[in-house]
Amino acid sequence: MFIEHELIKPASVEQREYQTNIASAASKESTLVVLPTGLGKTIIALIVIADALRDRKGKALFMAPTKPLVQQHSKFLSEHLLGHHPAMFTGEVPPTQRRKAWDSSRIVVSTPQVIENDLDEGRISLKGVDLVVFDEAHRAVGDYAYVSIGRRYSEIGGLVLGMTASPGSDVSKIAEVCENLGITNVEIRSELDDDVVRYTQDIDVQYVAVNVQEGMAPVVYLLKQIFDEQVRKLREFGFLDPKKPVTTRDLLEAGNVIRARLNSGRKSFHLFRAASVQSLAMKVNHAVELAETQGKGALESYLEKQVKEGSEKGGSKAARDLVKDARFQQSRTLLYGMERDHPKLEKIVPILKAQLVSKPDSRVIVFTHYRDTCDLMTQTLEKIPGLRPVRFVGQASKGEDIGLNQREQKEIIEKFQSGVYNVLVSTSIAEEGLDIPATDLVVFYEPVPSEIRTIQRRGRTGRRRAGKVVMLVTRNTKDEAYFYSSRKKEMQMRRELESLRRKLRARKGLPEEPRERTLTRDKLEEMMAVKLPSEKEERARKASEKKGQKILGSFGAHTADRPVLVISPRAVEAGIESELEGAGFNAEVKDLESADVVVSGRVAVSVRTVDEFIRGISDGSIQSTLAKLKHEYLHPILIVQGRPQGEGEQAGNAAVFDALSAFLSDFHMPVLSTSDPLETSSAIGALYRQEDARKGREGRPVQSTLDVASRQRFLVQGLPNVSATLAQRLLERFGSVKGIADADVEELMQVEGIGRVIAEGIHSVLRKRYGEEEG
């Protein structure tokens, strides 16, 4: 079925309900459209533009941040609109020609910088413009050209359409975008919405954890000594907080303060010295990051550049001071003696080869933050049979680091699309603003701290067919910090957007979506007062089942009157059905929207393996599922089963602990950790018995038959990644729940089966204030 419109070519654009619904709203009110990458924001713009041209007499102005996007949008509109050909404005079009085209055209597609300049010079006016479209509208902050254009157009009061896949995690930034563009309505869709889900493709996200390059520790140690020395000096100068660990942002802010004082005329030796120290600290900080996350090749290249800068007549004092430092020279000597490069390079080759073996016509993008790494990786991959990599960077050139102009970029993209190249090794230039073909695999050589950039990178796959994302994370480095930061911001963005959607529903007088009451402390304690089978009982039951026998507690349960639990097909596939039947329940399989096991009218359980949980965190599906679960049941419970598989295990564990903490505080939802389907079914059985007992005692107070030890074990099992076995060991080691809470990380690690990551997860959860956000 195709879109039918007087100004859209027949049978040229597939009709999708969510696109027509959004376009209908956007044609009536200035609207920000938040829609995942690959779901057709440009088609929505096409419909809104067609409506404006049909129903109004003025122009439509369509802006995009880059020339390639302007060319792409102009071509799209030319191919699908009837009777209207857009004029394309870029810096290459002479001003006099732009003035004539503006006067004679009803559609103009342009970069915002050109429009801003033409407005400033009086060549054009926004009077007579009925619709302005801002592509990548999240850029409408600060001093970007969108802001001044949006404010000028707000005075006219015309219709505005803003489009973005990633508005950011800061609600104030989202509000700033809307204010700057004069937007009064927001239309939000996610991959999980009912009218969108059938058009989306699965994206399999995997995390691969690696160690810092072997032999790099002494190099990092020497560089950090230089760094710590500069930090101490900046603290003495008063530009850094002496009590706070220093971050890159702190160093950047210190530099801004120093430069602001110098620019204000307050020049002194003290300030000039501080500026040099701050610059040196930034250089060494960058070198440490390269050493830990990029490896020998990238660091070697960077240090060579510092040596060259320090020896040049016009080189900075910071570079001269750095290359004269004996520790810097020793670092270079150690670096030259290293033979192997970063483990990421060794990991990436089999990942790419496996993809091309399984699907020989695959297209792959490898994203890296640094050009040096981009060059090194391209050279490495060129040696691998079957891989046809190409370097893809921005236009800027510096010294021997030559960029690519737009003609060269376009040529590379065309050859990538045709198969001349099958691996695009790219810096951030390929994240947005270019018409890059759909890919089968996206590799993050390192995480990025921005949720917007993460979403954009991930959006390069899974458009027309299922895709895959692999993220390489170096343990105990900034890679991990960036990984957690980006994921937390993305989760925050989704929460803010959902909150915004609810507020907009209320403003429009639409009924509020059903929300469950907050779980009270008394009800939570009642829910948690459940006696799980002991480890000994579980072993006995499992052994008896293998022999076809029944243990004593099973007699009387295996009858025609056995209790019935409603479960989802997912629970069947996970092996929970057979374990529940072995525990004395009948399982009735039904398609459930959010739950996997319905224990009672009040209680329902969602079960996820650790790997499913990690993937759900990344794509947002777990938040959506649990939100629906809370809507439908008074007491929802999440069970996370097993351990992560593969090489990303440690990073996966850390991700789980971080996310579980968020769910405990944000969703107010009990979270249990189990080791396998047997333990999961035991927990579900205990929940059923608790609910069954509650029904029997409603209306009359009875004393609980649960002993203190059972309650303690269940409370402890609710901690991150603590199974029934670990809960028993913790209580035996520390004697009480309070003893566990009082223990430090090192003491927790003395318990068998608990490493540092698990210990830190327990320690963190037990010390966070209720409702406290992660710092």
C-alpha cells in the first residue's frame, strides 16, 4: 500500500501508519519528531511539505547540517514530489544565484550556515515561508546556525518540523531545542511502539572485553607520573579542586577559566605558567588514553607528533617541556621495544572474517575515535584475505594527516555500496550527515561517552535487514567509563522522552496511561518474606528426578489438581516450563505482552538471561517491557538468570550490576538473581506458595511460619548477582544482613565465588540512599 497524495508521485512511497499519524500532527502544530534511525523521518518531512505546498501559498525551507545530506534530501524530494523541484543551496552556489532561486522556488533545501549568512546580508527573508524543516534538530543549541534561524522564524509564527533520532539525555537540552525552534509539540516513537515494531529489524549487540596491551603498564605508569605532577601544579594554582579526582572535563574547564582570564587582560607569569601546565596535562592525559585503549601504534604516532612540535621553532612550551622530560623519553624507549599491538586489533580480525564467511556480501563499518588508529587499522586489515578496507575521515588536514574532500568521500561511499570496498574504517565523520548504505555489522573500536553518537553509530545497521553491533572495551580504562556513561545517558534519555510523552498527553486532555501504585515498604517486605528451597533440597530433588522418583515434599502435588501457572513461549524456550512441571505445577502457555510467568492476579515475573538483559539495556527493550509489567501488575518481579557468555563476561557483569542498581531505585522493582532454570523455577514456586498463603489468611492475622534465616537469605539474594548459594555463603561468613552491609569490598571478596566486580556491586547498592541517582 502506497501513500496517496495530490503532490506525491503515485506508488512511490510505502504507506506506514506511524509516519502518516506523525505527519498529520506535524502539519497542524510545530512539532519535534523523535524517531529511531532508519524509520523514515525524511518521508514524514515529504508528507508535511506536500501538505504545506497544497494548503498554503508560501515556501517550504528544508535544512540539513551537511552538503551531502542537503544533496540527499534534494534528490529525494525531486524524485517523489509532483510539480515542484527544490532549489539546492550550498556555499558553492553564488549568492546572486541563490537570491534568484529563492525568489522563484517554493522549496529550498540548504545548509543552515548558508541561510544564516543570506539572512544576515539581507539577500533573503523568512517572510512568506510557511514551513521550516530542521533535520538533526538536536543541533539547535548554543551558537549553531539553527538557533538564530529558529528565533527569527518564531517571530513570523510559521510551522516548524524538527527531526532527530537522538535529542540527548538532558531534559533541559530537549526543552532548549524546542524553545530555540519554536516547537510546541513532540511526537515520539520507539522501536517497541505497536505501530512501529513490525517495521524494525533486530540488532544483536555484543560486548567484547580485552585487557590493556601486554607490556604497556610501565609506559602508562611513567606517563601518569608526569600527569599527576601537572595536576598537582594546577591545584596549587587554584584551578582544580584538591579533593576531587580529576577528569578530562575538569582539565578542559580549567583551561577555559585560564584563557578567559588571559583574554580579559589579566596577564601574569602565574597565568601563562598555568596555561602551559594545563596544556601539558591535556597532552599527557591523551597519551595515557591512547596507551590504554588504542595501543602501541596510535601512541607511537602521537608521541612522534609531540617530539616534532617540541623541536619546531613555533612549537608550544608544553610540547617542549614534555619532550625534555626523562620519563617521556623512557616511555618512548619502552614503547619501541614492544612487538605486539593492542589486543583489540587481534580481536577485530576474526570478528570481521566471521561476518564475511557467514555473509560474503556483507558491508561493515568500523568506528574509531582517532585518525592514527584509523590509519593503522586500515593498514592491518589490508593484509587479510577477503577484507577490502578503506580509510574514511573528515576534510580537515594537519601536516601529514591529509583529510578527504567531499568528492573523495562521495566516491568512497559509492565504492563501498557497490562492493569495491567491504569494510569502511571511519572516524566520527560517518556517524551522521552522510548518506551511507545500510551495513550488516558495526564495530565500535572503543565506546564513546555520548549517547547521541552511540545511537547514531548503532543506527548504521539494522535498517533494511537484521544487523549486528560489536563494541570493544578495554578493562579498567576510560573505555569502561565511557561505556557506562553512554548507556546511562541513553537510558536517561528514554526515561525523559517517556515522561515528556506522558506530559504531552495530559496537556492535550488525553487519558493518562494506566500506572500502578508504588509498592509500599510493608508490601515489599511481605513479598520478600518467601522461603526458597535450600541448596540441599534442590540437589535432592534434581537427583530424584533423574531416577524418576519423587522426594517427600512432592507427594500430593503431582495430581490432577496441581496449581496452574500461566507462562510465555519465552519461558518454554528457556527451559522453565519443564522445571516448573518437575516442581509440581501445570504450565499453561499463552502469549503474554510483558510477563513470562503469571504467579497471581497481583504478581508476575519477567525472566531474562544475563545476555538478554545486557542487550535489552542497550536497545531499550528491557525498560519498555518492565514499564508495561508495572502497568499490568501490582507486584512485578525481575529475575536475571545465569552469567554472561563469551569474552565480554567481565564487562557484561559490570553492566548488569549498574543496570540492576538503576532498576532497584528507578523502577522500585524487586530483582532476583538465579543461576539456571532450576533455581528460577524454585524462586517462582516460592512466590506462588507465598501468594497462595496470603489468599488463605486474608481477613485474619496469622503469624508467619517463616524463620529469620529464610528471610535473611531471600533479602541477601536480592543483591546484584547474588544467587541462593552466594547468599548462604555471605550469611555464613558475616553472620547477619547487617554484617554484610558493614563489610568493605576487600572483605566481601574473601567469600568464595565473589570477585571484585560482584563485591563492588553489593557494596554500592547497600550504601546508596533511596532514590539516589548514580553519580
